[in-house]
Amino acid sequence: MATETVAAEGEGGLEFHPFDQFEIKPLFGEIGDPVSWYTITNATFWMALAAVCVVLLLVVGTRGRAVIPSRVQSAAELVYGFVYKMVEDVTGKEGLKYFPWIMTLFLFILFSNYLGLLPLAFTPTSHIAVTAVLALGVFIGVTVLGFVKNGMAFLGLFWMKEAPLFLRPIIAIIEVISYFVRPVSHSIRLAGNLVAGHAMIKVFAGFAAVAALSPLSVVAITAIYGLEVLVAGIQAYVFTILTCIYLKDALHPSH
Amino acid sequence: MATETIAAGELADHGAAGPGMPQLDVSSFPNQIFWLLVTLVVIYFVLSRFALPRIGAVLAERAGTITNDIAAAEELRHRAREAEAAYDKALADARAEANKIVADTKAQIQADLDAEMEKADAQIAEKTAESQKAIDEIREGAARNVSEVARDVAREIVAAFGTEADAKTVDSAVDAKLGERA
């Protein structure tokens, strides 16, 4: 590794460390200290910051409880209305019971994504450990809910009544596989999008070391940053609406 | 041995920053998962206890206020319509009343006028009759005077001729002459 870096430096002064930004480091103490489960790390800090932002927007921002809202309250109401309508549209009235959970997911992912776009920031949602816990939480929660609400009828989700009889077992197998792939795609989609964008910015930033390439590098970083701003919002939305769709399957397993 | 340990330590230090992705460093997973769960619980608690009920209440209150305002506006408009209708009706009534009064007054005046006219006509007729009578009397008087004067003149003329005129003859002659003229 060391020799590789030296060789790279020797070639043209180019250094690429696109993944350094994703390192988990203890916030206090020496770098290289062991990270145990309770250590306060940069991940802890940025997650906490996301929580603080949620509180600032939704609690502090709405403390006026004004019928004619302030700007921040208006934004809070906008987010509330957006997610509320999403849950209601996708899952129906019964799904609104789970609205606080979905709102929690959406706000955590949204703020993590956007805070991660700050220079020198750390993005918790770029870690598969985080997104996998989120996705598995949704998967397990939805599956348990499906069986609790519908009993064995929940398995009807895999048994296509519209399909010809001889196709049904085959479809059922495919449906079961796709059902179990859900948490994988659900989590990797989110983490992958963020990692790709963040790493790409770092790669282009690495090119800035060469004077001739630096203007191009700046333009590219700007462009990708703009794209990342979109991706941060869209991925939070996608994760949330998929959660709603899975929840709908649990509440109404018959297609 | 010592160098090996250092090398191993360096490798371990570099392990996280090494060529692999930090995302795949399983040793950091418990930390991330623990703090993620803490964060999610905190956010969920804040949302479900404070934020969401409050925003929901504010939105409901606003919807209620808007509905009430619209209902009140509707009510006011309804009342304005009623007031306008009442006003129009009052105006129409007043107009009808005025017309009636005008017509009555006109009829009254006409009646009075007719009565006065009749009276005046009667008076005029009376006066006319009186005048006619006077004129007739005067005429009659005049005629009688004429015949008397004519008789006297005739008698005198006859007397001047020297003959005693028979009164009867003179009278009849004068009457005959006057009758011719009349």
C-alpha cells in the first residue's frame, strides 16, 4: 500500500483517497483507537446532527403553532404533508398508524444525506451497516406485521390468483425470491448511490492537483455536486416510498 | 519479531484506510448500528411525542379555521342577498304605493274638478238663463214700447190728418205692420 502510494506520487503527484471520507473514526482520542460499540465516533456525531436538525425543523420551527405559519413552520408542514400524503396514497388509511415510523426513516435519511453534502462531512447513510439496519428493520417489521394482520393469508402475496394454475408455483418461487431480495436492494440502493457520488467528487478533487486539469476538476465537482443534491433528496424519497409499498403489501397482501 | 509487530500494527492501522472500503469494515458495524438505533429512537420519540401531534393539530386547526371562515363568508353573502332582496322589495312597494297615491290623488282631483266644473256649468247655465230672461224681458219690453210708440205715433198722425182714429183699428193696423216686420 505504502509503496503504491509512493509510486502514484512519483508518477504525477496524483493521490486518490476516495474512500477516506467514509472511515469511522473515534471523535475523541487518538486515531487508531479501537472502535467499540459505544465509542463516540464521527458517525455518532453526524447522526446526532441529523437528529438535531429534525428537532430544529419540526419542534423548534413549529413552536409558534401559528395558524399563519412562519417560514420554518411552513417548511415543517410541507415535509409533514409530503410524507403524510405519500403514506395515505400508497397504503391507504390503515397505513397512517405507521406514519411516525416512516416519517422517522424519511427525516433521518434526508438529513443524513444533505448533511453529508457539507464539505468534510461524514454521511452515515453511505454505510451499508446503517442502510442494512434500516432496510432489515423495514423488512422484518413489515413481514411480522403482514403475518399478524393477515395470518397465513399473508402468503397469498406470493400466490398469484390471476395467473394460470400451472404457472402459479413458478411465480410463487420468483415472488418469494424477490421478496427476500427486497432488503438487499433497498439498502444497497441508498448506500450505493451516496458512496458513488461522494467517491466521484473525491476522485475529481484528486485531479485538481494537476494544474492543467484543475479547471475541469472544479467544473466536474460542481456538476456532480449538483447531481448529488438531487440524489440526496431522491434517494430519501425512494427509500421512503418503497417502505410504504412494502407496508401496503403487508396490509393488503391480495394484489 | 519487533518489526513484524510494527508492520502488523501499521497494517492494522491502515486496515480501515486500506484499499478496501470502510463500509466493509465489519469491526465498525456494532458502533454504527448502536448509534443508528439510538438516533432513530430519539427521532421517533421526538416526532411521535412532540412534532407530529403539534403539526397535525396546527394543520387541523387551519383547516377548521378556513372551513369556518368560508362558512361565515357564505352566511354573510346569504344575508347580504336577503338584505338586497328586502331592499328591492321595499323599493318596489314604495314605488307601487307612490303610484297608487298619485293615481288616487289624480282621481280625487279629477273628481273635484268634475264637480266644480259641473257646478260652474250649472251656474253658468243659470246665469245664462237669467240673462236670457232679462234679455227676453227687455226685448219684450222694447217690443211693447215699440208697438205703444207706434200706436201713439199712428194715432197722432191720424189725428194730425184730422180724423178721430178708432183705437181698435189703429192697434190692429200697427200689430199687422209689426207682425210683418217681426
